[in-house]
Amino acid sequence: MGPAPDPLKSVCVFCGSSEAADPSYLRAASELGRALATAGLRLVYGGGGVGLMGATARGAHEAGGKVLGIIPDFLVGRERALDMVETVVVASMHQRKQMMFENADAFVILPGGIGTLEEVVELLSWRRLDLHAKPVVFYNPDGFWTTLFALFQHTVDSLLTPPEFMDSWTSVDRVEDIIPALRGFAPEKPGAAPAVARVT
Ligand code: AMP
């Protein structure tokens, strides 16, 4: 009998669109794109060519990886959709997020701004509602996301979020640890939510 099939095929990356981001974040995004390609994992991302989004997609594409971009039509110009990768143009932000969710087995959060925050908070809130059990890994260079984790903990300490929520994501501070962390995540415990669920 051969090895079990790899359940991880597509990884969605949420990250910033700013060109002014710290160059080390842009380099890390590109490095992650290359690592996904090398691991044979398809990148699913927001379809733009700018900031960390563009760096991740170019890194994956240039290393021979598969890339799927999903972008709303009103952002095609503003976020400079990349024409060298497969890109689906949708009508709204909501459609974009739903399609990104449905096309990915796992999620990586790189440094980003308000758009990235919105995406990850929605993803984790779906997790909180047992709508999915897909792995979520934050890349946390220089403690970039630590204040967000503290805010999550504050809502737990205030008895507004169940403590198990803090186990629904992991955080790493080196790019080379991201894919192993995605693979090491084991949400399929007895009683855990199914890996894919209806999101309407
Ligand atoms: P930012 O982190 O603000 O640079 O945004 C990162 C990405 O998130 C960009 O592609 C934004 O277009 C996207 N974004 C911002 N808000 C939303 C939203 N409500 N739904 C889907 N994507 C969003």
C-alpha cells in the first residue's frame, strides 16, 4: 500500500495589498509562494498584483506552482490583477471570500491591513461557529499579530469567547515553519466539525 494521499492541496493566503510594507514582509511573502510551489500546493489568493499579495503570487508562479486568484471586478484595476496566473473575476467582496474559502484546504495569514484583518476574523468566526475545521496558521514576524492574539485572549478572559477558540489557529515566526504547521494541525478529532461545510 502506498502512502495516504496528501489531504492538503490548496492553500489560501490572506495578506496585505500595500506596496509600502516592510521589505522583509514582501520577501517572506515571495518565499512562501516559492515554498508552496515546491511543496506542490496550489496558492489561492485575492488576485491582486500589489503588495504581499502580488509577491506571494509571483513567488509561486515563478517557481512553477499553480495559482488561483479571485478578485472582484471593481478591484481588477486598483489591485492590478496579475495576468500570468489563473484569475477569476467575481462580482463582490463576499463572493471573493466565499470562493477563496471553498477552493482552499487551509489558510495562511501574513502581515496585512484592515482587509486582511476582516478576512481572518471572518474565517475564525466561521470556525467558532463550527462551519469548518480547516487549518489556520498566522505568520507572525516580529510579533506582528501578537496584539490581535491578545485581543482574542481578552474576549476569552471576559467570557465572551470560549477558551477552545484559542486552539483554532496556530502561529509561527519563520516562513519555513508555515507548511509544516499547516500539516501538523489536527482538527479532525472525534466530534470535530467536518473539514468543509456549507457557507451561504
Ligand atoms: P489589506 O490588508 O487592507 O491590504 O487588504 C488585503 C486584501 O483584502 C485586499 O485584496 C482587499 O481588497 C481585501 N479585502 C478588504 N476588505 C475585504 C472584504 N470585506 N472582503 C474581501 N476582501 C477584502
